[in-house]
Amino acid sequence: MELAAIATAAVPGLAPTGVASLPDDGNDFDSVLIVDAAKNRWRVRSPRHEEASMRLESELAALRAFSAGIRASLPFQLPSVAGTVRQGPLRTFVYNHLPGKQFSLEDLVSQGSRCARDLGAVMAAIHSMPASAIDRADLPSYTAEQVRQRRLNELDAAATTGMIPSRLLRRWEHALEDVALWRFNATVIHGDLHEDQLLVQDAKVVAVTGWTDLQVGDPADDFAWLAAVHEQSFAEAAFESYVAVRGDRADPHIMRRAALAAEFALAQWLVKAIAGGDAERIAEAKVMLEELDHDIAEYGGQPISVVEPPRAARPEPANAPPEPLPSAERVTVTGIETADAAASDSATFDDGPAANPAEPETSAIRILPSPVSAAPAPPASPPVPAAAPVQPASVPVASREPVPGPVAATGPGASAPVAANSDGPKAPVAADPSDRKDGKEDGRKEHPDRDAAGTDTEDVPASGGPAAEPETSAIPIQKLKKQ
């Protein structure tokens, strides 16, 4: 009744005979329907705070920007302001009555595919309006990149509350960083489109109200409310009708960004509730965010990115054996040891030029011959070859059989002797004469050295014996032991 009295001050000659409440955003507006003596209907909207009042002022500017030509081109009716009245810093608006009836989202879906197709055509008509109307009304206008950056700033503000589940933060951040998702052409949008702003008659949208957020921005924002529809076939039918009207101008990723906007609206609501200090709304927003996080964890949620986020790696059991290194990456081979590398049992080569700088790079695997054991050289001076053994006259030298196994070689570049067996190279065996104990050397019984033919030989001291033989490329033989 108070709003009815205010309406009489806003519209001269108005004589209310009946009043009824209207659904609206109860946190921002008080709304009623008034019937006068002539059976005409009027809608009254009164803001509850200054921010809501500013939204009504923006709607007034938007409605005045709609020229007669624009109104005639639209397949639905627009409201018009019959009068206003100011109460301190707030101003109440009275609108002319529009035909149609408001439906809940469930009842709207029950209207069927016919209503969905008409709804898609209505949204396509809104997005096809000339942006010049927004410019004349001095209303906001955002590019695709500016829309994305505003969302990122809002995400940062929501993250600082510490009340957003981490899974949701990662999901939204990935979508906002998906560049392909944000390549769209900004259009004129309603900005606050949902079921309460639609007046329906015979499954057809006959009027659209609530133009407080008219702007140039992301067309997906007008589809966000459809993301909450349980019957996705209704939303799909509306989008197909939208594409049929818009043609190539329709963005194929609208429904993905619409799902993101629907989810992110909970975070925006939480931030707004915290700013207003409303403990009840804060608690309700937290519960809804937790439910959304649980549903996404269990069912995956609607796709909101063109490039899907990477899946979290499954933790491996603590006792899991390490994965073997592929044989194509590393090859272990053995080769001839040098004096500097005599202590190594085997050499491991990596593929690449650093494996053997002396050889040219090839893609083949280098295979070296088996290692050769060599006896150490005395550190003082080069060894003096032993005197040639006396051979029986009846046995020609050429008939001697080759000595099996490794040959003991001496010389400046020879390495320590290596015990050879079927298991591969082993640690070097010491050949120092001082290690001999009880007439035994390396666990062998003491006996004169014998050559390959079994003839006894003796070592010649370095200080005596015949003159040293001239140097040759052959390896001087100091001892030949039958193995």
C-alpha cells in the first residue's frame, strides 16, 4: 500500500483499486503490481539501497535510448517509464503494464521446445541491436579482452576470501587462461536476463523487462541462467534457434562461457555478501560452492574450456619399483681400458658426441672388443725382456700352439692385471712382489716360470743380463704362464 501511494505521486490521476506483489530481486528492489479504476495495470519498482537506485537510473537511460525504430524491429515489447518520484537519495519508478505472465524456470521448461526456440530468437534479436544505442545512452561497453580481464580481477578478489574450494579456483583460472575461449565479437546484451525478466503468453515470449544492466559485452552472459536447467535439451534447442537467426555471427563457444558464468556467479555472490556483512548470505554461498565443488568432483561438471585442463596425476604406491630405463636411451658396453681408467670395471656410454670425443658422431652404437689384461710395468725403468728360452731342436717354433686367454703385456701404457673369468672384468689384482708370502704368489704354488711349451724360464734382473733389444712396435714379453 505504501508503494501504491508513492505511485499516485509519480503518475498524476492514478487511482489504485488493487495491489499485488511481483517477483523481483528481493535484496535490491521492492516491486508491486497496481490496478487502477480503468483496469489498467502498472508496475512499481522501489530501490532498497543506492546501488539499486543507480541500476534503475541506468535502465531509464537505456529505455530512452531505444528509438521507435528499434522497438518496432524487436519481436517482443519493451517497458516504458510512466513516472518517477524521489525519496531522498532514492527514486521509485512506475512502468506501464506489459502483457504476459512470469514463469518459474521449471514451468518455463515445461512449455516445451516451442518456447525454447522462441527464446533463442528473442536473445538473437537482443544481440543484433545496434551498438550505437548503447553509445547514445553512455552505457558500458567492453571488448572480449576487457571482459576476460574483469573476470580475472573478480577471481582474484574471490580467492582472497579463502572460502572458494581450490578445485573450483583451478577450474575457473584454466578457463580464463584459455585464449581460444575468449575470441568472440562483443554484442549488445541484456546483462541480467533470467526467467523473472520474461513475460510469456502461449509459450511465446511477449515482453522482456529488467534492463538495468544493458551494455556491450559477452553474449554468453545472457545464456548463463540456462546453464542451470536440468533439461539440457531445452537449452540446446534455444541455442540452435539462436544460431539459426544469428548465422555466422554466432559464437560457437557461447555455452561454455555461459556455464563458466553460471558457476562463477556463486563466487560473485559470496564477495558481495562479504562486502555487505550479511552472515546469512555468506553461509548460504559457502554451502552452494561446496555443493558445486562436490558435484564437479563426482560428475565432472559442464565443459567450460576449449582446451580441457590436465588431469591430476595418480599417486604411485610407496613400494612401487622404479621404472626401468629404456634400452634405446643408454647402452652399457666394455672396452679396452687405458692407464687412466684402469680402476673402472666397465664403461657406460650415453648416446651423443660426449661419449667418445675422439670418434666422429654417428647414430650407430659403438661396440668395443673385450678387455685385455696387462701386467704392470716397474715404475723405475722400462722392463728388460727375458732371455729367449732354449727350445728343443726337434720342435720348430712355428708349431707352438697359441696361449689361450689374456696375454700379460708390459710397457709404459700397460694397466694393472685384471682377473678374467666368465663374469666379465673384475677388480685389478695386485702383482707387487712384496705381497708374496711363504713362497706363494697370488695363491699359486712357487715354481719356475714356464713358457707356453712348458720350458722353465727365469727373470733377468734389470741391472744385469744382455744388452736391451732395440725398441719395436711389438709388446715385449716378460712372462708367459700356462693357465
